[in-house]
Amino acid sequence: MYSRDDQPSYRHSGLYTRSRARRTRTGCLTCRTRKVKCDEAPGRCRNCERINLECKWPEVQPTTAKARSNNSSRQSRQVSCCACRIARCRCSRERPACFHCRDRGIVCDYEATGDDQQLAPTVAFDVMPSSTEQSPNEVFIASPDHREASVIDRNDYIPRAVLDEHINAFFHYVYPAQANAFVHRGTLLRDVQAGQVNRVLILALCAVASRFLPSSDSSTLPVPDPPVAQNWAREAKAMLLIGEEMTTSTVAAALLLARYDIHAGRFETAWILSSIACRTALALGLHRQDDSNDQGLTWVEQETRRRLFWACYCLDRMMSTGVPEFGLIRTERVRIQLPCEDHYFLFGVPCITPVPDLEGETELGASGEVGLFGHYVQLTGIRHMILECTRHPTDETPPWEENSVFARCLRKITAWRRTLLPQFQLVANTVYARLAQNQLTATVMLHVMYHQCMLDLHRLALPGFPESLPLATLAQAPPGWVQHHRSECVDHARRIGGIFDTLAGYISTDDLILLDTSLPIYLFEAMRVQIQWLFMLPSEARAEAVPQLQSECEKLMPFVERAAKYFRQGQWLLREMRKMLSRHGIPIRGLEPSQSETSGIQTPHHPWRRRIHNLKHDPREDEQPPAVQNIGLQSPPRQENEMDAGQLEISTHPFNANRLSLSPLINGSAFDREIALGQDHQGDITPDIGSFMTLFGGWMADGMEAGVGNHID
């Protein structure tokens, strides 16, 4: 037995050595307090970012003029940027941004080097307020004296010049489109100057506007999703979820973040953010207009509340895609005025607009005080009625009856178009005026959306779509009803292209960019309907219709290509358009499909289409159709006993006028019936998917009906 004194000393004998890690003092204060190793990433380290902690760094004391005068060698030495000094890394000292900041996508800022130089005012977020008067959710204008006490971080610090650039980009590119006109510019700039703007709101605004700013190495091409914008959006979402207060700024920030994710193609998170915005708006009572809610508010503040709710309504209806169970807002309880003209809102001129009966039977007359935003709200409600009527019908009344939901939708959309005032028409004076006011995109999209609504409504009579009526129902239609609505559907699809012909008569459309996320969807639908109609024509009439369809596609494709530079779903739809045209052999100038676009059915790339593909389990998906080898119109692959598509045309027999010829559909094979309905299953465009927004609704509906709870991978 060894005694304590007799035990061998491993520590001193060299048999046991313990290596002690070198302790550094350059990490963030949070990691040093937690006694964990910090990777010293500039701005916010990975440890703090992973567990969502506040990453604190030692304050950087600026070099005073007295200290610089004591050392002549340091006076001539160029100072590193603030971010590199905090991270204790070597700075390249390049202006306006060093290599380190450019590589990581963070703000590069330099301190002034002379006593006579004044620092430009900056906007910073005070993470640790020095007084109880400053809220952590507010932005202040940092003066040179206050800058010493502020924590400079890539998420907590935005220079004033950068903020002004993003605010201007927001009001130029984002504000005019769809239902985004809910931020009052004068109020926002006033709060920024006073340092009282909400932090979550300004982060969300900068994130959604950054997509439309040119990159640092190019003056024309935008950055699709800059890293700094991702950081802003990530922090805004975290603050939105953990926030304890519900204010109108919360609603505005949730709407902007949802729009940011829609632009990036992240519809699953946009779905959640839209729910947050809608429920918060309902909890704040923005859907009601009474004295208790508006007490003590100016007219601009009251109009801002109304616009916030209408923006929530439009987003809710867009995300629900006509599925009644997905909508959060009940229109029978909404009793507020429509948004007014934008110049009234901008200058704070009080006006009274009508209270609409959205999704009801009451038709709204013409009103000169209702602006583009108000008309977009009306069309959104009408489109929701149409989608609910055509894709999720609950009315068993035949559509040709006067008391049917179909007839009610048709009357409502027709009344809206009839009462549209001249200032919203696409005539010369209006086009030039809207272009000067940066409202041309919203004006054009009103007309595109109108024709898309008519297209969706009349598509009931066109075979090959999910909303197509059964053949047994079409056989009972009055004489001429089927042919009339088919012709109307194709006519409105062509009129969408006619809108751009009208614009080309007044302005140059060669470089015209319409920044609306719905535009690629509507143009895709217009092309799909015309292609479907082409294959329903008799064989001898197809060759004559090809040049017209080719001209229409060549006219629409450039607008989709330009929108695809800014929106992720535009890129998806552009690829689908090219595949669709190449598989049907429709020649388009400048269109050179790759092998992957002409090699038959492929596994969908994005998760929603993969979800639909797995749920359907269509055995014919494994059949590889022949690739298009030659440029020219290619008919769908024919099999034995296949009927000619021309047999779908209306019979001209006097006793069966305008009736469908049903014999090949009843007596033919299953493939014959699907060919007759236009369901050729070519390409990877699933026939029952109308658009990517509809795709999301279809995914949710299929998942709910099948009871499948798998997440989106």
C-alpha cells in the first residue's frame, strides 16, 4: 500500500501532463461570460446566433485628437473600419468597403479622422439603452457623441445613407404593387428623423427593399437576396415572435416580412407570417370603424389603420387560394371604408370612400375617391369568389342559372369593369400620367387581373383543368352556352397580351419591368389556356393558329424574364413556360431549351411540386413521352383508338346545335377520354395545378384530405 507521501507524482515525473488551453480575450462579452469559446465572427458570433442571445462586444473608444497629436506616426496611419476593429482582424482599409466587410456582406463604416470633420448622421439600434427613455425597439439618429456608446453590429446598425437608400427603393418598387401601400411616407421619415421609428418595422422594410437595389459590382443587376437583408429579416422575425406588444407596427412588419418571403419563394413562412398579421389586425380591431378605435387619431392614422387591414385581407385571400377553410377574415364582419386615392393619403386630405360588400351580392358603384389600392381590394375579393366557385364549389345550381354562384360572380366582375373610371383606363393620357407617378405597374395589373378573373370563371367550360365541369353537366347546358364560354375564356387570355400591345403604342416596352409577383402567374395561365385551345382545334386549323400563338408567347416571355430577375417564383414559372413550349413544339425566337427541358418528365425540383408528385402516384408519370426533336407543332402522343382533338368541336347538326359530341368520350378508352379533355400529361406540369399560389393551396388541401402530416422538406 502506498501512503500519500509514497504515491508517485505523475505531474512532476512527466508521466502525466495536462495541456491548458490558451485563453483569449478577444471574443465577445457574452461568450466570455458563459466561458465558452467564441469564433469571433464580426458583428455576431455563431454561438450567440445559434441560441439567439445578444452578442455584446467591448466598446471601441475612438482615438481623440490629443492622442493622435502625441504620435506623429499614427497620425498618418490609415484607420481600420469599425467592424474590423471590433472583430480584431486585419482590415484592407479600402473605401467605401474593405475586403472583410464585402466578403461577409456587412456594413463597412469608418470614423472621421479630423476634428473639423463631422460624422454623417447614422441610424443605429441601441441594443443596451443608456437610459430608460430609450426603448430597445426604437431607432435613433446617432450623433458623433452618442456613437461611442452604441454597439455597432451588422444587425444593430444601419448607416443613415443606407437607410435612406432602402426607404427610397421601398416606395419606388414595393409600395406601388399589389396591397403594399400601407406605410405613410411622411410619417415614416418624420419618425426616422426623430429616432422613434419601430425597430422591427424598419428592419422588415429594409429587408424587402434590398432585393431591388443594384449590387455593388453592377449598376443594373439586383442582388436576389443579399446576406445583410437575410440578417435583417432574421432578426425582425425573431423580434416579431418574441414581442409582447401588439401594435399597428407589428402588423406592418409581419406584412412586409411575408412579402419578403414571397419574393424569395419561401411561401411556407409567408403563410405563417400572413396569419400573424391577420390575427393581430383582428385583435386590434382594424376591421371595425367606430369612435372608440379612432378616438384621438388623425385622419392619416385612421387611413393607415384601414390600409393595414385591407393589406391583411388581400394577403389572406391570396394565400387561401379559394379554399374557405384557409381564410382567417370573415368579410361579413368587415365594415370599413376602402382605401382612398394615394395623393389624398400622402398629403393627409380627408375624404370619404364607400364601404364595400366584399364577396357579397351588392355591387359597388363608381367613386372618384377610391384609388388603385381600393380597386385591387375589390378585385381580390371577386377573384376569391371565383376561385371558391370554380375550384371548391358548394352550390349545386347549374352555372347557367341566374341564381347560381357562377352568375353572381359574373355579374360582380362585369359591374366592376363597367364602373371603372377613365383615370384607370389604359389610354394615352392615363398611361403617361401613371408612368410619371410611378403607378403604371399597378394600373396595368388591374387590367391583367380583371382578364385573369374572367379567364378563371369561363374556364369551367374548357376541358383539361381542375375546375372544368364534368361532361355530363356540360351535356345539359343550353345551346350555345359551352361554346360561348370557351370562346370567352380564350378571348380573355389573348386580351392579356393585348394589354402590352396597347402599352407599346404609347411607350417603349423593350425595357419595361412590371414588378408584381402575380404577373408571371397570370402570363403563364394565359399561355396555357391558348395552348390548350390550340390542341382542341381541328387538325387542319392548327397550322393556321400556330403563328398567332407564337406571336403571343414571344410578346409575353420577355416580361416574365425580367420579373424572374427579382422574384423566385418568376424563375420557376419561366422554366415551366420554356418546358411547356418546347414540349409542344411551339417555336419561340431566342428560346433554346436544354436537354433537361425536353427529356420528358422529371422529378420536380421545389418541395411543393415534389409533394404533389408523391401524393398523386400517377402510374403514367413513369412513361417517358418522346422528346421534341424538330421545331414545329407537335401533337400529344397518340395511341391506339385515339380520337382526333377536332372531334371536340361543337356539332353543327340542327337538332344538336352547340352540343358536345360525347360518343368518343363515352365509348373510348381512358386514354381517349383524357386526350379529349386535354389531359395529355406531357412535361412535368401537373394538369390540376394552375399556378404556384394554387399549388400551395393544392398541397394543403391534399395533405388535409389524405391526413398526411409530413413537413415540407
